Amino acid sequence: MKRKNKKPFLNMDERNKQIAFKVIAVMYFLTIIAMQGIVIYRQFSLGQNIGNFEDIAIIMTINSIFLISALLYFGALPIRKLKVKNMILIYLGFVILGSVFTFAKYNIFQSQVLTLEQVFDKLKIIAAIIGLLMGFWILLSFLGKKRIDKELE
């Protein structure tokens, strides 16, 4: 006879588990977005120093990187369907987005005028970090695909 688990979450049928997982995912997403909004508000609207909430920013950054990594590794984001051209466009999009954010941070919110040399230095840093992240994510996607293929054998 099958023994009942004392934890009600584990006793759910498949449909109820899927609903619970969807609710958990939405709430997780809303929490991360709210935390990002709070950090941006505190930094730019209230003018607080990043040191006041650096721990929150670090946790959110690491959390976001690991979330995307896990989604790629477990096959939730099917990156293998993307072509090289699309990957390059995604990379360029992230670089442009990072550049616009950096420009807004220095020129609008901090009222510092960056020299052309400083702009290119920041662009190099943005391009390198995004390149490393995308390379890491592509590697995880590849390893995840191999793991899934091995499980299917």
C-alpha cells in the first residue's frame, strides 16, 4: 500500500502542482521586478548611495544570472533553436541596452558629462561582461541539451 506523504504540497495531483508552480513562478517574477524597481528608485530618485543597498543589488544580480542559467540548463528556454545571427542580434541588443542605461546613469541621473574615452571604456566593460554571460549561458544550454539527450536514451 502506498504511504501518504504528510506534506500536503506533495500530495497534490499533477494539475494542482502545475497551478501551484505557475503561481510560484509569477510571484517570484513579481518579487524580482519589485526589488529592481525599489533599487532603481532609491538610487536615482532618492539619490541614495549604492552602498546603502549594495547587498540587495548583489543578491538580485546573482539571482537573475542563476535563474537564466537554470532555465537554460533544464531546457525551459530552448536556445538551441536560435541561429548564430539571432544570438549576435541578442548580444548587440544587450550591449545597446547596457550602454543606454550607463549613459542615462552618468549623464542624466548623476549629471556627469563623460568624455569620448570614458564612453568607450565603459562600452568595452559592458561588451565584455555581456559576452562572458552569453558564453556561459550558451555553454549551460549545450550541457543541458546533452543531459536531456542522455536522459532520453
